[in-house]
Amino acid sequence: MSFKKIRLELARTSEFPEGSARHGYEFSLPLDASGHIDVEGWRAAKDRCTVHRFWGEDDPEDGFLVHTRHRTWAFSYAPGEEDDEPFFRFEDHTFKVGEYVSLTGHDGEIHPFRVVSVA
């Protein structure tokens, strides 16, 4: 199991046509050799799978990567699912620099993000 720290930044949107380095996430999770989540590694070390959300002028938030009862992966900042930010097909994503992922934000909208670092 290889834990990696991944940084996502907002990709191009109508509000941010050039994307935004001030809107995104830094999180840690175990990856396999192909850059996909190591689910068994996550199960063994859930407490190490943390996330830090930074969103412009909003206060930053810290939480965890969770697998919800609806069988989706999400970032969660408090107990319960009210504040969860689910990923679209998280387990299918390759976390490598330049790849894109989609995440539903606090506003209920799906936002595109670009992987800018994996360390």
C-alpha cells in the first residue's frame, strides 16, 4: 500500500474560465500501481485518508474520505451525510497529474477538477 497526497484544483468552468488554484482539495489515500484507489488499503487505514478543502474566501474544512451507504465515495467533514461531497465514479479515476475528476460540491453542483500533484 502506497499512501499519496493528491492536490485537485478547480478546472475550467463558466465562472472560472481559466480554472482556479484557490478552489480545490488536498487529500491522502492509498493508491495502487496504476494510480487507482487501493480499497483494501483504505479499509485498513481509513483514519489516514484525510481531506483539506480550500475554497476561495470560505473557511477551510478538514475531513475524511468515506464510502457511504449509497455505495459512493465522498469527502465528509462531519458525521452524517448532509455535508458529504460525493465523487462521480471515484474508483474508476486514475490519480495522475493532468487527469480530471468530478465532484459534487456543497452547492449541489458537479464541478470538474484537475489533478495537479501526486506526491
